[in-house]
Amino acid sequence: MPVFEYEGAYIAQLRHFVGSSGLMDIYLAARRDGVHFSIPSRTPIIPTGGKGAWDGGMALSTNRPLELNGKLCAYYGGTLNDHKTPDATNSSAIGRAWLRKDGFASLSGGVAVTKPIIIERLHINARGKVVINVNNAKTVFQGDSTDAVIACPSSNSVPVKVEFDLAEGELFSFWSE
């Protein structure tokens, strides 16, 4: 299970052996303290490629992904066959998987409210329609961007809560300058 630090959290690429099938997928595990990991989704972050694909038997994670052209690029190994197939008939290769920046997980389908933060300029990494409410001033973001600057009132160095309505969108990350 390779582990790397990403934006203040520890991310692990868990190699998950699917017992009776012999397949191996890569799942995401995360933790802030780097000790007690949890798996936020039961969907593989890098699944096997399917029967007959070069990575149809196993997907094997490597170290941390690289940031290239605003996306995350993860190199991984793959094998044609699973654990049940004799090695003599197996072949392997190296592939790469792409993920949007901060795209390990997202919030969607509800409302998220921050702790009080100071806002000068608000940036979001989001997809779809996201309604942002700061001090009862609403701004609507519609699109797909890893760094959209949101026009919202400055908090004038006073901490404020930011509300994200995600009924029709996904929020991957946000930050303030």
C-alpha cells in the first residue's frame, strides 16, 4: 500500500485482492494522521481493465502521482491474468491513469458549510452547478474548472462561513487567498 502526503493528508493506494476471483484493484484510503486509514468508497480508483485487457487481471499501484498540465498522472503496473493463472502464461505492462487535480474525492448532492474562514479571493475546483453563499450573497458557478475564481464579498479579515449548495454539482476543493 504505497502512501504519500497530499495537501496535508496521507493518501494510500490500497492493493485490494478480490479473494475468489484472483483479481486485484487499487482503492483509495486516506487519513490526516497517517496511521488510521479509512476507505471512503467501495469503488476502485484504478480498476482492472476487464477480461483480455493488458491490465485485466491485476492493477498494481506505484508511488505518488505526478502533477502534469494541471492533472494528476498515476503510473501503475498491470497484468493480463489474475492470481489464479500460472505465471508462464502471464504478461505485464505499465500504464497511466489520469485524475483531475484534487480529484481523489468530491462532495455532491447536498449542502456543505465551512468553519469560519477569512476570504479575500475564493477559488474552487468544481464541476456542474455550485451555488456559493457568503454573508447572504449568492454566486452561481456553472462549468468544470480546477481553479475558478468566485466573485464573492471579501470577509474584510473577519472569519465567515461559506455555504456550498451541491444539489447539481461536485466540489473537489476550495481555497482562499
